[in-house]
Amino acid sequence: MHVLLLKEPRDGESGPDPYIKELVSHGHKATLIPVLSFKFVSLNTLSDKLFQPEKHKGLVFTSPRAVEAVKMCLEAEERREEWNSSVKDKWNNKSIYVVGKATGALVRNLGLNPLGEDTGTAEVLSRVIIEREDTNILPLFFPCGSIKREVLPTALRENGVPLETLTVYQTAEHPDLEKNLKNYFTEQGTPVSIAFFSPSGVKFCLEVVRRLSGDHLTQIKFAAIGPTTQDAMTAEGLCVSCTAEKPTAEHLAAAIAQALQ
């Protein structure tokens, strides 16, 4: 049975995508179609802030792309040496907050020790931050994307925890999205299940998916990676068959397998 995953491939990961691997282990054939394209911005400003850890109380990452932006700032050899010899340790004496395992793993690759990997959503992470942080003079630093949700900034602001945000990447629709979806439906037919991985994915794909699946739309089991994406799907009038308990390949594959029983 064919399952369509509307997500970006894992960066720099060799071998099959973990989501495809998990679905195959449940006996399904999975295909991945990238939905978004990203453009990095303000990297000079980001670099300046990264190399002045004394000006912030800690770091907050809610997406793999934001960590990728940091990695790009460390590409110059002398920057990398300075980071490894002193700067990363200064950050490690502070709090490095992350949402989800994928982002946590990338943060570890930078030599940083993440907190909050099991939170899974910005809502839960904001509660962890509020419990741990007092109302400092120094703000936490939050590099983020242009389409960020205001949940975390709002929760921290309401609880008096200062936060400084910087947009380090802009999100747009993948240039080949419609063409890739058409090819998929032509070659594979209508999938038994379609999984969405972000509210932006819902925004960019849904109309095309509706058009291509036609009368079969009601037969597709729609899956969400988490509650935020589920809300975006429901808001568009989609019937969501299942939502992953946590945003991991294992949890999503298990949820889809159960929905297809």
C-alpha cells in the first residue's frame, strides 16, 4: 500500500529517510515529496550573536533549519576553531532548548548539549523554559524561520521571560511541488495515506492533492506529524485519521499502520 510523505529529506543523512524505513517495516511503500524550499538570511547578524554568548541567557531552536543556519556561520575554518576552543563551552554553561529529536541531534553535532528533546511541540517546550528560567535581564536567543508560530514567544512574554528572535531563513513553496505531485498520482495512483509534516505543507499542497485525488479524497487516510499540523488540516476541512503521539518516524508509522487496519 502506497503512503505519501509530504516532507523534506533529512539533511546530510545518508541512507533511506527514517520515515520511509519505518513505513516499509510495517509493510507499506512510502514516497517522499519535498514541499518547502528555504533561503537563508541575516547570517552575518546571526554569526555576531553566536560569538557573543555573554549577551544571552541561552539558545532556543524549534527547527532543524535554524540549526543549519548556525552551522553555515561556522563554515570558515577560523570561526570553527574559535567555536570549538571557547565559544561552544560558554553556550554549554547556559541552557540550549530544542523541540524534537531531529533538531536535538543537529544541535549535538555543533557540540552543544540540548534540553527538551522530548517536548515535541513549542507549547510544551515553552512550559519547560518557563519552569526553568526566571525573569532575567539577559534574553534567550531564538533563531527562527519567517513562518514561525507565535506560541513560544507569546508564552514567554506573558511569563516575563525575555526572548530575542532573529529570522534566519525564509520558507517558500518548493518550485517542483505541483509537478512532483502530478507525476506521483499519474504513476502510483491515489495513495492509501498522506502524511503532512507542517502547517506550511498543508497550505502549499492541499489544493493540488484535492484536485488530483478527485472522488478518491474521502478514501485517503490523512496523517499529521503533530497537533499543530493536525489543527491546520482540520481548519481546512480535512478529516484527520491519525496524529503521531510524538514527532518521530516510529510514532508516525505506528499511527498510520493502525489507521490502515
